[in-house]
Amino acid sequence: MWDRIAQERTDLSEAERNHLGRIVAHWSLIADLGLGDLILWLPTWNEAGTVAAALVRPTTAPTSVPEDIVGTFMPKGRERDLDQALAFGRVMGQAYPVWCGERVIAVVARYASATRRVAGHLEEIYLGTAKDLLSMLVDGSFPPTALDETGAESPRVGDGLIRLDAHGSVEYASPNAVSALRRLGMATSVLGLEFASVATRLSHRQGPVDETLPALARGRVAGQADLANAQATVQVQGIPLLAGADQVGALILVRDVTDLRHREQALLSKDATIREIHHRVKNNLQTVAALLRLQARRAASDETRAALGEAELRVASIALVHETMSRQPGDDVAFDEIVDRIIGLVADLAPAYAQGQEPPRLVREGSSGLLVGEVATALAMCVSELLHNAVEHASASQITVRLASQESAVSVEVCDDGTGLPAGFTVQGAGLGLQIVQSLATGELRGTFTMAVSPDGGTCAVIRVPGGEP
């Protein structure tokens, strides 16, 4: 919403809005450390005042801004610190100007609760670190670019906080941070120790080592990495604390993600197992198709050879779906690729079905996107049956498979420029292939199946099923 307000009510450029977007993406860290709300004030295009474009509340303290003030206009003269921070580009009270290039484009105002509280050592560390980050925000070094690459599961202040001094030694570790390090096997206090040495000693799992971890643990670079061993996994996010060109320390946030990583590993293992099953099913189906092909070669009658060829095509079509699912993670498959492979299969068999005529040209148009595996399997059978039927009976020069996907439905059309449907044609009275299509489309897929003479001559078979892209 803040970006819409910026576009409608300010004259900020796209680059300036992008800079503010990075701040808004990461400023909850400052709100949590500062134990107060933050409001982003933007100067209006006519310089009549400022507008509240965004608000973030702390998770570590009660809010002092209970009402949603986003979109509220603040005329000039009502908030002196806000006006002066915007006009002079200097910190005024709890108003922090945001520079972009040569001008001030916004002010971040901090609103802390007026209720007096006894601040312990943890709160003092929080507030001191928030002050450092706000100073970095003013001079443009917060947020560091490396933070843009961190995900939604990044550690929060309440998960665990470690404050390093300018030399990389631990000045303070919150109780949650100590607990996270204990899970890794840290039995003694970390106060006064060089955190990079601690991280190196605790991280001794097999496999590749994250090269960013040592520099991050020294507090020299911003970023995120996992500190892991056989006992536990702790996610570490580091931010150097700067005062101008000088580094005054570093903020290290830690989060115990042992259970999360175990679940991720279990999902990866499950996904690999499912793909292996699809691979084995594909191999078995290809073996069945090969046996049908061998049997067809030994058949004494043309009718038997044709029936076995049709059965081979049906089995091969199902095998294509399982082959695709064995190479892709998840339960969804790219149906376009399957249709292209089916077209190749039918084209290989086309001369045998064309009874001496020139084989038709088979093409695909459009796209169906990703489909759930069960839907893709049934539709693959339908496409192979319709293509086979058109090649064998339509006497066409071209057969086109048209795919389309919308939010509510997937459609598959198989159209030819052949001789059209015979008089009195009905699907119910057609052969086994079309009856299979009718059963799959209306039964398993809960859709519709129609066949009609196309406007340009020939026949057009249309299947529409509910669903669309997953």
C-alpha cells in the first residue's frame, strides 16, 4: 500500500521508491530493537506537508500507535521535528531523515511508549543497537544489500541476539541466543570470546562448508548462513554496525532451526522417493509397451496387430507422464512437454495407420501450463486416443492439438482438416478409443467431451475439464 501512496501523493522517482521499499522490507528489526513503532512519512508533491505511508509495530514491546494512521496527512507546522528533519536532513529528536542521492526523500519517525519502565541490560543492548541502525539508515548504509537475499524465515530479535564489539568479540548474548548455542554443544559462556572462533569450533558437520560463515561471524559482512553440526542447526544473520566509515561492532541474530531443517530434509527425501517410484513405474510401463510391440510383430492378423498397437500407444502415453514426474519435483507436470512426446509417438505409428497415404502433419498450439499428475495422466490418454483416431480415420493433411488453460478450466482440442464425421455419428456408437476418451473426460476428470464438424471442414474434438493451473 505504501508504494501506491508514494505514487499518488508524492513526486518520488522509481529509484527513490525502490530505496524506501528496501527500508520497509527490513525496518521491523529496528522497531523490535528500539521497542517502539516506526512510521514512514513522505513529503507530498505540493510540499504542503507529509503523509504516513507505512507503519511497523514492535513485537518486543506494546505499541504506542494503536490506530492505523497509514494514509494520514500531516500539514506543515504540526510536527516540528518532522518538518526540520525533512528540511535540513538532520536527526531531530526521534525523526530520522532518509537520504537518496542529494535530497531527503522521507523521514522515519520513532514513537516509543511514554510509560516509564525499568530497563535491564537486555533492553539497553536493544536500544543501543537500534540507535546504531537508525544512524546507518540516515547515512544510507542500512539495510545492507546482502539482507535483500534473506528469506521470510530470517531470525528475529526475540529468537536470539548477540552483540559483537569492533574486534568481533561477544559483548552480550541474550538468553535465547545462549540456548541456541547450547543446542550446538556450547557448554561455557561466550562472553569475551571471538565469535568466529566459536562458530568454527561448533560447526563440524560433513559436506560443503558455507564460505560466508567465517566473515559473517567476525561481523565483517552482512548476510545469512547456517551454523550446524550433528546435534543442531542454528541460523545466523549478521549485520555490521557502522558509524560513518568506522565499524563499531556487529549485530548477530540467531535462530534454532533444527526442527525446521529436519522437516525440510524429510520433504526432500520424500520427494526423491516419489520421483524414484515414478521412474520405476515408467520403466515397467515401457517394458509392457515393448512386450506388446513384440507380440504385435508375431500376430497373424492385421486386426490383432492394430489392437496391440493401440494398446502399446496407451501404455506408452501413461509412461510419458510418469517419466516427466520422475524428473520434476512436486506433484505437478508440464503437460505441454507430454503432448509433444505423444505427438512424436503417434507420428512414428502414423504410416501404419494411414493405409499407404501420406502421413498427416501433427502440430501443437497454445499451452496448458502445469497440471496435477492425475489430471495429466488422464488427459494424456485422451490426447493419444484422439490423435490415433484422427490419423487412422480422418484422411487429413494436418492434425492440430490446441491447449489452453484458464483459472477455472483446461481445454484440449484435437482438430483435423479431413473428411469430417460420418452421417449419424455418435460417441456412444463409436469405437473403443473414443469411448475411453468419453469415460475419462466426463468421469474421472469431471469435464465435457464433444465432437463436431469444424467450420473449415474436418472434425474437432474438444475436452474441457475444471481446474486450470495448480
